[in-house]
Amino acid sequence: MEARKNARKVAVQAVFQFFFSKEDINKILDEFCSYRIKEINNYKKKYDIDFLKDIVIGVYKNEKKIIKLIECNLSQNWLIDRVDLTMQAIISLAIYELINFKDIPLEIIINEYVSIANNYLDKSNTGFVNGILDNIAKNIRK
């Protein structure tokens, strides 16, 4: 599922941009689907555009619920404001998939997003992403 793997990577960038700028989500998606995917990869990689749109819009529509789930799984000393926006984007997308794509095994979802986290974050933060997703996945997929 190379096309989904590539879509997840772009989705992290799109959700990060939304969290950072609060721009219109459709404008962000249009920018990524119409221009950035083509520029970044020079047409060489495959993307599941429908999946990309689904997960990005899903995070947008469920942002408050997802952020609440993240907050409930942070230690008492941590507030969501202390969580890097890249981490928030990665975790948010994974949570959306865990809730809405029950046909995808939770191990695959967690591994995909931890792998993406390795591209953007240092090892301690990657461990944080893995830990929080493990905790949330256990509650979501009992």
C-alpha cells in the first residue's frame, strides 16, 4: 500500500499546516493535491488522493474530539500546548484512522505514523508518539 503510505506523509504536512495557520482546510488540500504532490515527487510516487482527503478532512471535522483524546493521555505535567504541532498532526491522523478504519490493523497504523515521526522528530519524541498511540489504541480498539 505504497499509495496510502505516501498519502499519510502528505497528510501530516497538510494537517500541520492547518494546525499552524488555521487556513481553510479545503484550500490546504487543494494546494497539496494540485501542486505540492507534483512538485515534491515529480510524478514518480503514487498517492491515494481519496484516502488523503478523507483523513485530513476527518481530523479537521473531529479536531476537538481528537485533541481531547490526546489531552486525556498526557501526563499531568503536560498540556496540549506543549506538544509540538508536528507531533499533534501525526498523533491526530493516527487517532482518526484508529477510530474510522477498523479494517486496518492498529499495529499497521501505529507503525506507519511512528515511521513518519522518525522523519521529523528525534528518538525521544518518536517514543512519545509510539507510547501515546499505544495507550489510545488500547482504549479505542478494545
